[in-house]
Amino acid sequence: MNPETPPASDPYAVLGISRNADDDQTRAAYVAKVKQFPPDRSPAEFELVRDAYDVLRDRRRRAQHTLFSVDLEAPLQSLLEGTDNDRRFAGPGPWLAVLKEK
Amino acid sequence: MPEESERVRELIAGRHSKAALQLAKDLFKRCGSAESEALLVCAYKARIDDLLKLGLSVEAKALLGIVRDRFPAAAARLEELDREIYAIEGRLEGLVGPLRDANLPAEDRDRIETFIRQRIYDLPALAGVSSLPPEHPLREAASALASAFQAVTQGPVDDALLALPEVSRRSPLASWKALVRAIASYHRREDEECRKWLQAIADDSVPARLIPSFTAMMGTRNGAKFSPAEQMLIAAAGDAGAALCSAVKALEEAFKTRKQGPILDAMRTALAAMRHTDNATRERLRQHIAVRATTQHLNSSTVYAALGGQPRLDAYYLRLLARALEEQRLAESTAEAAIVWEDFRRQAIKENWFTADGLEDGVLSLHVAQLMEKIPPEIVAEIREEERFYRTPGKRGHEEVLPSPGRLYERACKADPSFEAFQMWLSWAKKAGPWQVADNVAESWRKARPKDIQPLLYLMESEEKRSAYKKSLKHLEEAEELDRLNPEVRRAKLRLLLAAAIRHLRQGKTHLAKAGIEQLESVPEVRPGEVAALAAALRWYCAALDPDPADLLRQEANLKRTLGDVAAYLLLAALAKEGDLGVKATPPLLQVSPIAAAELLTGTVKACVLGQWAGLPILLPRSWNNPLLAALKLPRGPLDEAQMLALGEAALDSGSAELAYAVSTAGLARGTANARFLFLRARCLPQWAALRHDGCCLAALELARRERDTDLAGKILDQLGEDQRGRPLPPELLSQILEEEQELKEIPVYQRYREPKYAAELESSPCDCPKCRARRGEPVDASDPWNDDEDDFDDEDDFDQTEPGFADLMNRLERILGKLPPELAQQVTRAITAGEDPVTAVNKVIDKLRPERASSSQKTKAAKAPLPVQGSLF
């Protein structure tokens, strides 16, 4: 399995499309992915891509996925992905306040 | 006065400078010695020091002047206080001025430099002291450090700025250089480098005051107490992401312990770490944490208190909660999930996730309806009762907390009128109420999807059951108009015409029966000769009832020619049973002994297949069991899987569990269609082999799901108990069940019965005690009554199976169950296992066997002509 392959649980991530993608965009993304992972060369990846497309091409299955695909087992840390992790520059004030304090 | 002197020193050491000074004054007045004077100066010094610490520098300065005037000899000892006052007042000139003197004694220089290292924090002031020349190393160092400090705290800096050649290693400001480099490394996320520079800071220096804050900001010191200034620094410059990540990880670990105390502590820490996160992330975290806590059955108010309040009840949260409740797979949780899903729907529509009556609404309503079907009626009744009790008039309007599956299906089909949705609605309606409910559903289906045949076929069947033959025919015609070639329509037509012909024969109306037979002959055949055989069998009865001996012989010959002796006999017997015709016309007898086993088997199967297709139950004589069993064991059996399954079903209908078991053995030995043969085996197992029954059903269900055989899966689910339906079957257990069942070729006998090995993995009714639930990885409620250590009774003492009355009861029960059809016997066993009184359980099942009381209108019709039980044809 390609380590860069996104998790199978999210068909949007597998096809690399936004959640608002329409049918044409979904189909185009599927075709592009199939070219990238042809079944004879990357069968596992192809299966992932095909499954993802199967979910998204059918409006009812897509709705089911939207409503019920909640990963309850996902670690809480995963909710912090994409949050700002920089150490902020606070200026000399707060540092000096501690230095003056004692 | 050594005691008093000692007391003064103790008071100074205890920082009670005021009392120490008073006592020292008294002592000095009384003694006036040099020793008491030195002690008094010490007490003054301590008092001035305390005043400075309290921020009373003016008072301290005044007192210092008085002391200096009164005790000029002690001036040198008071210099340190002078420096302290200079530092506090920002008048560093006087403090550092002596350093200008190149000949300053080393001792004095050290004292001043130590003071600078330990007390001076105002670098710009030090850089600007006028008492030192601008090129003085201390001023230059202070100036460079002040600029560097300003720069590293405001943004990324180059390494060149950190070189600070102006600050020598021996400088009293050397620790500041290390501090500036530590701050730069911290912001660059070079934590190892940062720690190295922090270690280079002198412990007694001013910069050392920042070390605790640093360690906290790098996530290596959690939970320590910090001063307000330190908290502000950590909040402003701290690594909030790392701290939160570490707190959340700790919370995740705490959840694994399933202990309320550590979980709540970890929640509080995580909440504190969330302060600097953006609102959206914070809320998501709180929602997920609250749901995790709910699944662990923690007290909600305690959890909300630890989380700083209830999380936002938006659609995201409600969906999360509903899914979590669903996953618990307990009846009560499923009911709660259904309620929460309804709340979610309202909220999601409000938040524009989807529109009411849109596709998503339909999908959701269908899902909730299916959940509702899983909830035991007593729990639904309980919730409705509570709802009535708590409902505020006018609060929710007409909406119920727990809507009925019927209303949910209706909503689902309105929003998404799909075939599957209507099929599920009709399937529920058939089980849920009187025939009118299902008929109304079928009518709704017709209106919404006029091209679907299924509602017409259902209506046709329903009307035929109620003897509304004309209406039934009308619906058949409509179905034929839609798709005449549809095999289901053809089959339904055949069944309807056959049922009508049998009814006419029962009523003795042979002319009507003959007309019906002609119509029946027009139905296209699936297998050649089947319709002709049915027609010949029906005509045989017409000839017998008329009576017409010549035609009787002709039809008998026709029938035997088409089907063979064995199948002809079984077909005539089945019609006699179905139409109560045996008294009026006795079918010809058949001598089995001269017939070869293989021929008997082939003929029987032919009749079974025909009966299954035409909806006519074929009953196998008990005396045929042994030859049929022998035939099944013949090598190279002539039957295909469909034929074998038809034989198995007929054997079950005839109450011949041994024959059905033998069919399942032969079927499983072939290795194909395992799902159907396992399901057949499950139904023919004796009632006391409940674990094997569940094992076979679960394995069959898993295989049916893999084969996407929803029809079979539905039948298996109906057979399985509530507690087993949602149970997952690991692949290795499935293989084990399949292998062991293939090996178990003989029907089990009570006296020699041994549970198969896989039974250890399957508990027909999993223990609900906290230990077993925890072992299974299920949530355990701390307030569970099971937690009571004292058992209410001792199994061995109170449930003595060797009691004579019990053995007698079991024997009688065994005999009764042996006389019941296997499916009903299973129901009784289940009820007893669930705790029902054996006598009540048996009576309930026997009640089901009694004919239903007819309504008044039906009674009137029944008075005219006895109604046949035609429903069995469908």
C-alpha cells in the first residue's frame, strides 16, 4: 500500500475532492485516480479508489456516508490536526514581569 | 542574656523582623554592650529588608538613614541595603558607580557584581547609567543584551544577534546571554538547545527566575503551581498546541482506565490546556470528550462541571452522540440513539445540513425506523410513559420524543421514495399490525412508484388471503400489464389460480375449478411439465368429485407420466391436505418397498421443487424417512443444491428433523451454498442444542451478508434472538463453525450430546455482569447494581437441578417439545432461557397454533361456506 494513500474511511480524501464536489468533478477525480493507480499495477490502491467512487457516485450512499460516517474510535488528538502549534512571540513584557516578580 | 539574644536571632530567621527589632532594642537599652549593638543593627537590617520586600522603600530608606546616623560604625554592613534601595528606585548610578574605579578592591567588586547578577533586571537602565563611561564593559554588555532580549521576544532572529561578543563569560550579565539564547532556541523549537542554555544560567541569577516557566512551556512540567506573572507568560508565549496535545493524550489514556477520578482530572487538565485553542477546536474537543464520557456511563453533571459546562448541542454533537449510543448495541442505548437522531434531524435542518423531505432526511428517517424496530416493545412503552409524564404542554407540539416506525417509514418514503425504503416499510407493516396497515402501505407504494410490481403482488396476496378473489385478480392483471414476463408475476398468477382451484374443489364446484385449471394451464412453465402436472392433479380431483371414473384413470395416467409415481402420489396428497379433499376422494396408495432408493429420492425431490414453486406444502410420510436417508448417503447424489434445499424445507415442514439434518450434511459436504445449508441445519437442530443453533445461524448470516443475499439474511435475522442479531462473527470463528458443522454428520442425540468446540466462543446469553462486560470491552456503569459484592443468591444452593420435581418437569417438557414443530420448540426454549415460566411459554406457543378468532363479518361469510386456509400457499 502506498504510504501516501489517504485513509479508506474518507472517500473524499481518497479521490482528493472537496465535500461540495459535484458529479462531474467526482467523475473527473475518479478517472484521474484510476490513471494514477491502474488496476494491473496498483490493485490495492485501485480498489480503494473504486470503493470511494462507488460511495460518492450514488446519491443515497453519499448521503449515508455524510450522515453516519463518524469515526468514534478516532483518537482525540486527531481533532487537533491543523490547529496552530506555533510558539507565539509575546514581546518582552510578559518575560520581564516574571523577572521582576521575585 | 544569651537566651534573649538567641530569641532575637530566631525571630530574624523566622522573618518576624518587627518583634525581633523590639526585643533587640530592649536588650540594647538594658545591656548597651557591643554585642547587643551588633544584634540591634542586625534586627534593623532585617526590618529594613522586610520593608523593602513589602514595597515600602520610602519607609525603608528613612529607617536606614536613622540607623546609619545612630550607628556610624555599622555603615559598611548597611551598604548592601543601600544597593537594594538603589536597585528598587532605579538609581543604579550609585550602585555601579564604584566599578568605575580600576583599583576597587576585589572583594567590593565581587559584592557589587553579585548584586547585579542577583537583583538587576532592568537592562536598559543599567546600559544608561551615567556613573560609568559609555565604553565600560558593563554598560556595553547591558546595552547589547537589552537589544537582543527585545529582539528575541518579538520575533525570529539571526544567529549573529545571538553572538553577543560584548558579554564575557565572567560578566555579571553572563546568565542573561544564556537566557537570550534560550529564548531564541525556544521559539525555533530547538528544545534540546534551549535546555542546554537554561542549564548555563546561574541558579542565583535573575534570569534563573524564568526556568520554571520555560520547562512548563516546553511541556515537561505540567500541573505545577505558577505565579500570576508566570501564568501570563505561559499563556502568552507558551506552546499551547504541545501542552494541549499532551493533555489530550493523557485524557485518552485516562479513558482506557475506565475510572471516573482519573478521567475527570485529565478532563480538567485538558480543559485548562484548551484555553488558547480556537473556539471551534475547543468546542469539538469538548463535544467528543462528553460523548466518550457518555459511552462510559459517567455522571453527566460531573462531566459537564469538569468540562466547564455542557458542550454545544449542535447537529455535530447530536450526530456523534447518536452514533456512539448506537454502537453500544444495547436495547436502552438504541432507544436513546433513536431519540437523539430525531433531535439531530431537527437541529441539522435548522443548521442547514439538509432540508426537510430531502434525500438525507429520507436516509436518516429510514435509519431511525430500522433502529426503532430493534427496540423491544416494553422499552418503547416505558419511554412513551415517561414522555407523557414529563412532557410540557405545547413544548414539543405534536412531535413525539420517540416516533413510531410507521411514521418514520412514511417520512422516509416521502423524502426518498426508493424501492428499498418502501420494501422496508411494507415489511414492517406486515409484522406490525392488522392487514389494513400493510395494505395502506402497499397503496402508498403504488401511488409513489406506479411501475413497481411488488405492491401489486402484495395486495394480490393479501386479498386472496381474505378471499377477495376478484380484487386479487384485478391486481394480478395490473401486475401483468406492467411486466407479463416477470417470473414473480408468473409465479404469483400460478399460486393465485391454484389457490382458487383448490377452494372451488373444496366447495365441490368442479365446473369453476375446471375453468380455473384452464386459466392455470396458460401460465408459462419454468420447468417442463410442472403446470401440466398440477393441472392433471387438479383434474384428477374434479373427476373423483364428479365422479367420472374414466377421466379419473386418464388423469392419473397423465400425472404419473408427467411426474412419475412418487411425485404424483406426493402431489395428490398435498392437494388433499391443502383442500381437505381426502375424505371426498382418496388418492391412490403407493407401495414404497419395491421402489429403488434413488428413484424414491428423485421423485420426492421433484414434488418438493414443484410444491415450493407453486406454494403448495409437500408433506413427506414418516415411513419414507429411512429410504430417503439411505438414498442421501449414496455416492454421486443426483440432486443439485436447489433440489436439496427444497427437500430440506419439505422435511422441516413435515417435522422430519433427521431428514432435514441429513440434507444439510449432504449440502455442507459439497461446500457450496453453505449459508443456506447452515440455516437449514440451524432449524432442524433439537431445541436443547441452542448454542449450535445460534452458531449455525450466525455463520449463515455472515455468509449471506458476504454473498449479499438480503432475502436469506432477513430470514436468518427473524430466526435469531434479539441478543444475537447485532453480534459480529470473527472470520476465524466462522471458519471454525463451518469446519465443525461439516464434521458433525449425524443429528445430535440428547444422551450423547457434546457441545462443539466453537460453542465455548458463543454464549447464547452473554453475562451482563460488569466483569464480563469489561472483558468483552463493553462499557461498565459504575452505578450498576451488579457492582454489589453480595450476591442475592447462591446458584448451587437455590437452583438444585437434581431436585426430583425439576427432573420430572424437564422430562415432561422434553416430551412436549418433541411433539412441537422445531421452530416452535425453539421459541419455547428461548422463552425459558429468557426466564419465562416453562408452562406459560408452552401455552403461549400452543395458543399460536390455534386458529385466530374470526371477525363478525368473517363469521357471517364462514356460515355460508367454510373458508379454506389459503394463506399457506403464499
